[in-house]
Amino acid sequence: MQQGKLDEAEADFRRQADIYREVYKGKHYYIGAALANLGGVYMERKQYPRAEQSFREALQIYAQTLLPDHLNVAIARIKLGRALMPQHRYKDAEVESLGGYGILMKQTNPPANWLLNARKDLVEEYGALHQPENAAKFQAELGDAQTKALSATNK
């Protein structure tokens, strides 16, 4: 997928999901990971409804196999929010982005890139929902994170 070979990536992720379903009888988070990766292919192709479906399926598998505050759940929810935004479903996107963000904030060491993505998405979603005070909160968090990153690199 990173090489832009989306047809091959789609085939590989579908095959992974099928193999994991068979081997684990439909009950393993690996299935969800393969489906989330497949959703990533659809996002690259701008096939947002298909991406949404893959991320929702991944979350269903995660609900059966992982704790609700697992990092994979957070990332899948943020990805789902990203699939909903281009469909102009900002309220639904906000629910997912905020849910994923909340899980990330409970992590001991959350991945900075996903915190950044969630905050940017929430700024966009709240802007579209005409909630400037909420957008400003996450915009401020973005600024704080950039300031911390700069001071860390200058040490």
C-alpha cells in the first residue's frame, strides 16, 4: 500500500482477513487489523463508503476480541471518523474522532501522529458543525503540542 500498489494491497488484506477468519473461527483481533488495513486502501482510493464499512467491521471484531480502551480501537475510530468527513457526516465523524481521541488520552504513551490526526480532525469537524469554541479547544491543543515538540528538539 505504501508503494501505491493498491490493487495488490487490497488483494493481500482481503486474503489476510479470509485466512484469519478461517484459522481463528472469526474471533481474533487480527481479522479487525486486516479489515482496518483494507479500509486504508479504500481511503487512498477515496472510496469513503467502502472504507467506512471496513472500519465498522474492524470495530465489530475489536469489540469481540479487545478491551474497549485498546489502542487499535482508538485508531480504528479515528480512521472511521476520517471516512465520514468527506461524506459530510460531521456529527457522526465527531463521535468517532472524539471517541478515539478519548481512548488515546488514556494511554500511557499515545502515538503522537494519531493524537495529531484526531485533533486536526476534531478542529475540522467542529468547524463544519459551527462549534467554534470546541474547534478552538483542539486548535489550542495542536499549538501546545507543536510548542512542546519544538522545545524538545531544541534541548
